[in-house]
Amino acid sequence: MEFAKLLDAEGIPPATAALAMHRPAQATTRNALLDMAASEPALFDLYQSTHARMPEATLRKRGLMASFIVRGEGEAVFLGLYAAYVSVEKATVADLKAHGFAALMDRLNAAQRHKTETLVKLEGRAIFYLERQDQMDNLVGRVIVALPGGRTYMRLAETTPLEVLELRRTRQITPPIPAWDQLKMDRAQLQTLPRDWAITLRNWPGIYLILDRDDGARYVGAAYGEENLLSRWRQHCAGEHGVTKELKRRNTYDFQFSILELLSPNASTEDVIAHERSWMDRLGTIEYGLNA
């Protein structure tokens, strides 16, 4: 089934709607936007209220937008149907600040080594007022579609073959956290974690590995007590350089975190330290790694 049939079923002629297929190139930007869409929809709507020249022209003509954001490999999740009205024709930096775009740019830049999002890049664009429609609201976070080919992200609904891959029973905009033994993340991902991922990591005590992707050096650590893995990993990435003797010489943007072993929440400190030491011994991170 194609998405156009869902529009038809709601009495919406596909020829009246544009499809916004948001797919930012940076994974960290994508994660931040997914979290916004799930927990701060007003902030996400601010993000999608301006567009480059060609997408802007399409939205002006249609005035109705079905919004999606890429969520996994080759797929996107439906975020809602909006009526779009131009509220500012050619925005100045002052207009953008008045609408709250400065805070949005700060949020999108938070996890980047080099800031890329600036208000100047948005100057001269129209700002749309987006009014969420009740129609199809029951499908938000439930409809998963296949990304269409091509690079254009603002499409015409009647000419875009948008295959529905899944109709989920429950709403879930952000993807589920991977299994603990499949999980890998870096500093940027840690700083743009979806809230449900953060809650899970906050409840997981364990032994973890830091891989410095610059040269392959490794560090073994233990996380337990308040906030568990989430707290410890964020401590490691609090600044541009690490927090232990050896890690202080290294750039945290190159760190990759993974879990070697999950521990019981009731494990004693002695047990945790014993497990940590065992992993250090087996991986040789005292003699040859970063646990010196």
C-alpha cells in the first residue's frame, strides 16, 4: 500500500498535499530531531517552518504538508499532517531570533565538533505557521514508509511512490534502543540521546569499553550507582578531553562507547571492581591500553 491511499481514505486528495521527507545528513542532527519530534513537537515544528527556495515554493503552492523524518536505514516515520501559512515573507536575523530559532540552532549544534547551523543560513527564507491537523493524528509514529529515491525532500504526494512498510500498533517516533551487546555510540550520539534511550542507560550498571577511534587504543571502565552507564559516559565526554590520567591526552570526539557486560543492580562494589579488573586483564588494557 502507498501513503497516497491513506490520504484518500481520510478524504484528502493527494494532489493537494506536499510530502516533507526530512533526512539530515548528520546522524547527530537526525537523533536530535527525532527526540524533538517525540518530546518537544513545538520545537520540531519550528525546525520545519523554514525551507530552501525550491521546497518553499512547493509548500506555498500546496499549503498542506505531510511530514516524515528518516528513522532507520531506508525508512521514515510519519509525524503528522499540517496546514502551512506564510507568516513572514523574507525573514531577517531579527525575525528568526524573535521566533526562537537561536535556541534551535544551539540545540542542533550542541553535539557537533564544528558548529554548522547558523541563523545567517536561514536569512531571506519565508517562515511558515504550521497548524497541525486532526486528520491522520492517530497514525503519527505508527506509519513507517520506505524512503523514495532522489535527493529532493519536498515531494508531491500524488507523484511520489511512498510505500507503507509497517503500521505499528503503538506510537513510537524514535527507534528502540539496540540490545546492550549491539550498542555502540560516540560523544555526539550521547549528547543527542532520545529520552527513552537515556532512561534505559540510566538503569543499566555494567562494564564498558571506550575505543579511541583515532588510534584504536582501549579503556575499560565500570559504571554503577546513580544513573549508571548514562552518568559515567557523559562524565567522560563533559569536555574536549577525557577525565582519567591517560584519557586526558585524548579528544573525546574520537571516543566510541560500548558495553562489555551488564551487571545486576544489586551487585556489590567489590563484585563490580572484580568484573572490571577481569576485563582489563583479558583485554590487556593495563599493559597495552589506557588503564595504566
